[in-house]
Amino acid sequence: MGKNIVIIGTHWGDEGKGKIVDLLTEHANAVVRFQGGHNAGHTLVVNGEKTILHLIPSGILRKNVECLIGNGVVLSVPDFFKEMQGLEAAGVEIRGRMMVSPGCPLILPHHISLDLMRENVRGNQKIGTTGRGIGPAYEDKVARRGLRVADLFNEKQFKISLEEIMDYHNFVLENYFHTNKVSLQETLDASLAFADELKPMVGDVVDRLAALRAAGANILFEGAQGSMLDIDQGTYPYVTSSNTTAGAISSGCGVGPMALDYILGITKAYTTRVGSGPFPTELFDSVGSHLASVGKEVGATTGRPRRCGWFDAHALKRVIQINSLSGLCITKLDVLDGLDKISICIGYENSESESATPIYEEMPGWKESTAGIRTLDGLPANARAYLDRIEAACDVSIDFVSTGPDREDTIVLKTLF
Ligand code: GDP
Ligand code: IMO
Ligand code: MG
């Protein structure tokens, strides 16, 4: 019997999901994305060589792994091809093992315009989106007027529907935002340019996942963003426009909740956030800049600096609850090397109010390097004590620890497949 294993980010994204998915695909037959779009940036490092993926599932560097994109993912066809061509140029064979759901909503140029204009109007209340058109594409889906991958293959009807939708959005762009309209013809040409090439990769992802499961395959479900960016459970309105928590798997690729065998939460040994919104444990001092520079905390999609702060066990407890997390993977432990003291947020004062302030517990740091250490025994005693404290505070087991960006720089404490 194969296993269905889920990888979820626990905070505001960039926890190291891509690295762990890539590691686990050694024993997996398929990897599926079920939400989000190319707002994601997942970094894989294999033998020192770095690959950043946005839409393509993080199983792509293992030759025999199937990669699937479920209906919950919003798809920019040109960006999908750009990413695929980049990988192909580096010698990665993709097309024979890639399946895209016909139900994926399309991200079109007017979505990007609307995303940028909305941010503009919000001024200092801006969400700090990735500017990829993600929110407006999900809006069109929920409004039941969106175009989907399947629509690309009926050119005549596509043109009629596109004209209708663009009439509506162009009216808003022109009359509300006082900006330029998006050209219908250019949108049409750009949308249909890849249709023939895309067609052989389009297939019934729901069926394929069921068939793989029935055949005893191991499947990884690759979350994008993080639980606190979830549209319902996150720090609304400073969130993304999809459900990023484990429940999204059912709607986003058609695998019911009872078919999930293990849910792994990926958590940095500290916390980061890119974009605006609340971040109770954010550091504005030299420790914050230390984490940012040692952790190379720059967004993998937009290149923006990430805000850094202490580990937030209080928030994590709720995230464990809303995802039914089975275990944790603590990443970037090595970034804490050399700090005199390390704090963990174990609760908030005035947690109901806007001015919630973290309650910290302070622990001694360690001077030794943990970079690349691959056994628990190899870690300094204070690093082990820090991990033990996280486990106790959150009441969940740490099943993996990551000590470097490379696939192999990982302490594996539990065999998942
Ligand atoms: P994702 O979006 O969750 O896949 O994470 P990103 O790829 O956006 O950001 C994580 C960053 O941390 C990437 O640059 C990774 O190469 C890097 N990384 C992952 N794990 C570790 C680790 O254990 N130590 C260090 N130093 N870097 C890591
Ligand atoms: P991965 O998968 C970190 C953030 C944006 C912004 C908010 C809304 O790499 O962890 P959007 O463009 O989605 O409407 O932006 O969500 N955001 C991410 N932050 N990692 C991501 O993905 C993110 N995807 C979106 O910065 O605050
Ligand atoms: Mg990322």
C-alpha cells in the first residue's frame, strides 16, 4: 500500500517546502500541486546546483516522478511554458510525465493589471502581493465567469467568452482605476499560442491520482504559501487568495481527506514573512538583520527582502490544529548558529487585541556550526534542547531537521514511505 503524504508551510511561506518535497521524492511516484500559482517560489539544491520552481511540482528533478497540477492551481500558461523551457534547456525531460487539470483557472493579463492597480490604490494598506494576478484570477473563478484550461481548446467559444470578460474588466481598469485597457487581440494571441503544445499534457488529474493510489503508488501533495496566508484561516486581509491548509487538497485535486496518510508541517527555526501584515515576533534589531543575512532571506519569486523574527510556537499550535499536522520538519537550524540567546514565543499578551505582544522564553544559543549535520547526535546540546522545547511547546513530534539548503543536509528521524 502506498502513502499519500502532504507537505504544508506552517507560517507565511518560504519555510523550505520545495527542498523537503524534493528530498522525499526519492521514494515517491508522483508530486501534485493543489492550490496557489506562480506566486510560489520553491528552491531545490542538488549537489550545490540551485533550481527555483514556481508552478512545476518539486518532483521534477527525479526522472521517474510524475508531476501533476490540480484544478485548484491558477495557471498562467505563458509562465508555465517559460518555466518548463528553462528546465528543458537544463536537460530536464518534462512533457511525458506532466499532467495539468483541464479545470485550472487561467491567469490572464488583465488579472495582473487589476492586481497591480488594486495594490496601488491601497497605498500604505497594500497587501504586498507578488503582482502575478493571483487574487483577481481566483475572484473570477469564484464569480463563475473565469476561463479555464479546458476552454483553450474551443477557440471560437474562447474568443466569445474572453471578449465578454475583458469588456467587464477593461471597464473597471479604464473607468475606476483610470489606467489603460488590456488588448483583447494580444490576450487572445498570447492565450492560444501554447494551446496545441499544452493539449497533450492536459488530463484527468483526479482519475490519475486515484489510479496511482490503487496501484500502490506513493504520492506527495506539495503545498504552496503558508498556513497563515490561508484566505480563511490566515491573517486576513494580508493573505493570499487560496486555501493553503491541508483541507484544500480535497477541492484542489480531488483526493478526499480520509485518503491522506501523513501531514508534514514545514517550519523554519525562526520566522519570516514577505509582504505586509501582522508579524508579532518580528525583529527590528541586529538579530533580525543577522537572520536575514545569514539565512539569505530574499524572496524566491519577487526578490523582496523577507522580514525576520523569532520562532512563534503560539501561532504554530493553531496551525497544527487547523491542518491536523502529523509531524514537523524544522528547517534552517544552521541559521541560528552563533547566536548568544534564542527566544521562542510561547504565548501572546492581549492576544485578542490588535496590540498582541509575544511572551518569550529565552534559551542559550550554541557556538558550534550545525551546517550540513545529518544526525541528531551530531547537533550541539543546546540545539537539541531548542528542538526539544519546540516539541514540548507544540505537542507534536519533530520528524525532520534541515541544516542546509542541499537535499542531503537533512536529519531524517522518521521514515515516511
Ligand atoms: P519554499 O517556498 O517553502 O519552498 O521555500 P523557499 O525556497 O522560498 O525558501 C527557502 C530558502 O531557504 C531557499 O533559499 C532554500 O534553499 C533555503 N533552505 C532550505 N532549507 C535550508 C536549511 O536548512 N538551511 C539553510 N541555510 N537554507 C535552507
Ligand atoms: P511559497 O510557496 C511567501 C504572499 C505575498 C503577499 C501575499 C499575497 O514560495 O511559500 P499573492 O500574490 O499571493 O496575492 O500575495 O502572499 N505570498 C507568499 N509569501 N511565499 C510564497 O509562496 C508566497 N506566495 C504569496 O508576499 O504578502
Ligand atoms: Mg518560497
